[in-house]
Amino acid sequence: MKKSVVAALAAAAIMGTGATSFAAANPFSDVPAGHWAYQAISSLAQDGVVEGYGDGTYRGDRTITRYEMAQMIAKALARTDEYFDREAKQYENRGTSSTTTSGIYSGGKVDSRVVRNYHVTKADLDRLVEEFRPELEQLGVLEKRVDEMWKFSDQVKWAGEMRYRYWNEKTDVKGGGDVKTTKNRIELRFAPTVEVNKHWSLRARFDARVNMATDDGDSDTNFKLKRAYAAGDYGKLKLNIGRMDFYTNVDDGLVMDDFFSGAQIVYGDKFKVALMAGRWSGTSKTLGGNDPANYQGGEISYDNDKLYIGAGYHHFSSEYFRALHAADAKAYKDTKSANVWTVGARYNFGSSVNLRGAYASNTKAKEYKRSWTAGLAYKGADKSKAGTWGISADYRYVSDYVSLAPTYDTWFSTTHKKGVEVGLDWAPMKNTYAKLGYFWGKELGTKEDTKTFFGRFSWFF
């Protein structure tokens, strides 16, 4: 493309947006006043968009390189940005918000709101940008506008998982026979995060499940809002308000892995204090009614990456616990409360071996008033690193009166039990995760033998 033609196009972009440059007197000796591109070249020379040679000539008939063309476009765009910034301020002074102050571009696309009233068209500028995008990116022209787009325009980030899980449980019945239970399920999760400002964000998760064994189309396949909360981050101080994850960290999920609605305050770094209060719907699900438990709790912990140790207290109040007494007066006190104390510790031997254990007790239970676990893990799968793997073995004694919603994968239809669980996990590809687990032991009340096989495969995006 000839240099004179390029100058005319660039000048149209600038002068069409109302720039106030005027031609200087004969800026180049080979561009006389009667030349068809005289006005455009003179204006651009005054604005610093085009430059001549040391001998005072412009040499408009010379064919320019793509890189030289990109440099001219970049300078022209900078000039139009200056103009639109001025226009935006004028609109703001008049109380109008029909323009943006982020410049003419957002992520390499022209903002039609600020160019529609001028001679230059959005299509003209878009074509120039797309044609010379590689060179403009090398000059850093588009990078700045992309950063602005992410900072001010598109603040929503999405993460997700498609998870397949399989359970097969067999419990031997005293007197002969057995009970077998199988579930074959696929689940889709979407988790958006919206950055509100430098301290606050909004976080949510939507889940949908399908029973693959029956290919059912009931309400279980509909998306459900599992969590939605505002998260405040002030360095060592963290604030969460809404429906959020309910995970008892100090015992690594021995007591709870679910959701609750309320508020949480966490303060600290290596030494942390957490306070929580709200309502938990797990008791309503069990009773089949509408009696969510009132909940208050707290945890303290210390973590130096090698050693983790912590303790916690969790208080629940619901008619569900009085129903436990009605079902078995010897097993639970006549109260609507549960007071669960918990402690836990983990120790890393180097980067491969992890020794862990936890203990919890409900002071309102008469029988089966404790849960505990101890185990050893070697390495572990990391979904971001293909080929990583790990193995683990744990002994678990888990009471329904203490562990209200434990995290363990092999806790299926039979949850009130004790025994050994072994597991193998693996990341066969990046952003994937596979796990196999097997539990064998006894049901706490009936003493019947029970076994559970579990399998999972997840794709993350």
C-alpha cells in the first residue's frame, strides 16, 4: 500500500472523530498544496502520526511495510483515544453515561457507542485492526485494551466439572442373605466468580445430576443452586456471607462436608481462628420436614505446611436430635441439641508421605458418641499435572450421631460403621482426576459385615 493512501485513511480516522489538528504550511517539499492527500498528510505530520525524511521529503509513492503501517495505525488510534476520552468527560459533565472512558477499543473491538456519530465507521477501524492485529499486538496496542476489558467489562470467571461416580455396596444380613445397593451417577457443576472490587467477590455453584442406571428425567436432573455468597478478602481477614461450603477443616471432613446459610469470619495466616453461624438444612432432609438446624461454631488451627493441628466446636439445635431420643432413648439424650467437639492433626514427611488423624465427640449422645479416623497417604494426584498419582489407607469409626455429613466417598447408604478404607487416585491427563476406593468393615448397630466399592472420574474446565 502506498504511503499517501495510508495517510489518508489514518487522517479520516482522526479528523472524522472531531480532532482539531490543522495543516501546517507545506510540511514536505514533495507534497505541494494542490496534492490530493495534502490535507491528510499535513494534519498527521502535525499530530506526530507520520514522519518525513531528513531531506524534508515525504516520499508518498514508496510502498511501506506492514510494520510501518501498524505503527501509523497505532499512533492514529492513540490520537482517537485522546479525543474520545475528552468526549467522555464532556458527557459526564452533562450527566450522560452513553460513552465509555476505556478508549475506542475493548479487546480489539471498536466501541460503537462512541464512533456511531462520526464520519469514520466502526467497520473501517475494525478492518484495519484485524488486518494488522499481529503487528499491533507486538507493539502492545491491543494488550492494554484487553487488560482494560477484563478489568472493567468482563469480571465473571467460570470454572466447572463433569463428574461420573459409581457406588456398589453389599451388607450381609444376619441369618442369611445380603442387601446390595448400586448407584451410577453423572453430575455437572458450574461455578462462576464475579469480582466486585479489589476486596469483594461473588461466588456460586450450580449442580445437575442424572441417574445413569435409569436415565431418569425427574427433578434431580435440573440445575440447583448449591452455594451463593459474597466473599470479602482483607488480607488476613476473610468474610463470607450467604450460602457457602460447610467443611470442618480441623478434622478434614470427619464431621461435615456440606453447605450452610449464614456468615463466616476467618482471621489469621499460619495461626487461624474461624467463627461461623447460620442454619443447616441437613436435619430437614433427614426428618423429611422443614426444621433446619440453627448452627454456631468455631475452629482454631495452626499450619506451617509440615504440621497442621486444630480444634473446633459445633453446636446444632433442631427437633431432629429429639427424634433420635424418641427412636432410641438409650442412644441419645432428650434434647434438641448436638454439641460436637473435634480435633485433628496432619504431618507431612517430606513431600510424599502424610500421616493424619482426627477425633470428634457429641456430648449429647449416650451411645456411639464418638467418631475417629487415622491413616497414611503416599503422594497424591494433582489434576493440573498429568501422570501424578497417590495411594492411601485409613481406619474409620464413624457414628451418625457425631459425623452428621462426613466427606468420605465410600459412605453410601450405610453410614453408621467402622472399618478400613483404601484408595488409589490418578490424573491420567491434565484437568482430569480418577479415583478408586474400597471399604470393608461392620455396621455399628447390627454388627453386620458391609463392603463398599467406589469409582470416580472427573473432567475439569
